Amino acid sequence: MSRTAIALTLCVGWAASALGLDYVTLRRDGEVSHVEGRLVLTARDGGILLLARDGVLWNVVPEEQVKHTSDELPFKPFGPQEMTKAVVKQLPKGFECHPTPHYLIFYDTSREYARWCGALFEGLYSAFHTFWTQKGFKPSAPEFPLVAVVFADKQSYLDFSKDDLGDAGESIIGYFSLATNRMTMYDLTEAQGARAGRGGTSAEINRVLSSPEATRIVSTIVHEATHQIAFSCGMHARYSDCPLWFSEGVAIYFETPNLRNAKGWSGVGATNRLRLTQFQQYQVKRPRDSLRTLIATDDRFRNVNQAPNAYAEAWALTDFLLRQHKKQYVEYLNMLSRKDPLVRDGPEKRIEQFEEYFGDLKKLDAEFLRQVGRMR
């Protein structure tokens, strides 16, 4: 977890934001930065959470603030051209931008691979909006262009992402940042040792990445890209207390595209065999309070030994609720989408909110296990 993310978890007692454009000068790690944006929240101690025009969330504690002024000018997010200039300045030399209707793909690998990424993400974006609209929840259009950064090789990616990932970077092939609202990854054909992305056609890249060995790698990228869409299109707000079982369950639900299909997303909602197998193995020793602990806190997701079972149960619960309690799920989703940043609910409040929409937890758990037991 980055230093900024840690600081955010420690900020409490926020007040509602004001209208207008804010200008903040701050000193951090010996460097002075000038940021203009929309004030999201103000802390009782004078700290602020500022949404910059490039979509980055700045958590500025009082001792970092040099100057803070505001006016009544309306907040205007960067458009594609302004965003491109801003992001390129923050990247190593040699990066170019491949624009799509909803994304800006910044890359120093081949243009063909950037186009492949753009097509993959646009397919996901379309499938995401269609799926949730049909379920009764209408995603909003993103306020900012969706940014993805694609490095040509793993080492360059690790060097750039060190502050965000630390030592965990070796095992993480791509990630979504809540602070920047951006996806960062490296050429997945490099991860497969095939180098098709260095000049191969889309068909060659698809051939490499649709192989059984690559399925899990692509799924990880799609999982993170789903988070980016969900946080950008009104499903949940960045730094709000959206339970991890819910946000991760949604990402897992979409994480496996069918790259052999022309549309790529014919299987949204299909059984996730990997997660189902994991959950079935977990059931043998599953504690009676497993559902309660999954919903009440995010602790199991943050424990390296418990996380695989937590992710599997999050997928199984999401699949079950969407099949058997769709109306209540969408109502619960609408409630979560209205949560403000940095306002934390305790474990009992989370349980209370869940039972308000889905009823008694013990009865639901019994129904849940019966339903999963029928899956093959």
C-alpha cells in the first residue's frame, strides 16, 4: 500500500465539500506541487481531499499545505488532449498514446499491442454497461478519460510502480490505482515469453493470450480493468467503504473474457470454474460464521493465507445473489454507490445494511450453500 493510501485510511471526521475550483500548493518529500481541482472533503484538522483535473485524488495533510485558495469557476476535467499531455509528462521518455472512445492507452511497446489492449478494454466497457443496464443499474459515463499505461517489459513496469507495489510487484502483473484512477501493466506477451506484441498482428497476439497458459494472466488484467470501470462509472466511489466482497465479487464476475469469440464477452455470468473449485475445497472446513466475516470486515482479503478463499466466496456469493436475489442486489448496489469517501461503517453496521436488503444472514447462508452445491 502506498504512503498516500495509508494516510487516507487515517483521516477521519471529514466535512462536505464546497463548490468552485480550488488551487493548492503543497510541499511533499521536499518537492513543491501546484494542484487545481475540486475539493471533495475537508478534515476537522484542516487536511483536504482534492480531485485534480486529471482525475488524481490528492490527500493533503495540514503540514504539507503551503497555500490554498478557491474561486467560483466551475470544475472542468481534462479532456483527451489535456490528459494526454499531463500523463506523458509523468511517464518515462518514449511513451505514445493510443486513443479509443473511452480510453487513452499510453505505451512504449508496439502500437499493435496497444490497439489490442484498447479493443480488449472497450469490449469490457461495453459488456459492463450492457450487463448492468439490463440488471436495472445504469452506469454513468466516466468523468475523465480512462487511462491505461502499458510498459514494454516487466522491469520497466517494476521500476515505475515501486512506490505503489513495493516488493509485491514481482507477483503483480497489473493493477488499478484508487489514487490515480489508472491501470498500469506490462506487455502480457512478454510475460508469456512470446513477444508477439513486438510487432505481431492482433490475430497473433490473440493466439498467444487465448492459450490455456495465458488465461489467468489476461483474467488478472480484466479484473483490474473492471475495478477501473466500476469506480469511474458510479458503481462505487473511490475511498468509500464499499465492502471488498462486493467490489471484488464484481471484478471476478467479469474477469475471464472469451478471446476465441469474436465479441470477446459472450460468457459474462458464466461459471468461474477456478473460483468454484476453490470454494468447493474451502467448504470442507468452512466455518459457520464465514459469510458473516466476509461481509462484516475486509480482513480476510488482506490476510495472505485467507485471501484465496475470500475471493472464491465473494465470487460465489455474487453469482448466487445475481441469480436468486437480483432485485435486492441492485437495490443494495444503489445504496453502496451513494457512500461518501472516507466514511467508515463498523462490522455491525455492514451486517445491518446487508440484512436490510437480503434478510436474515443464517437463512440466506443456508440457501446460498444449497445453490452452490448444485453447481457443477
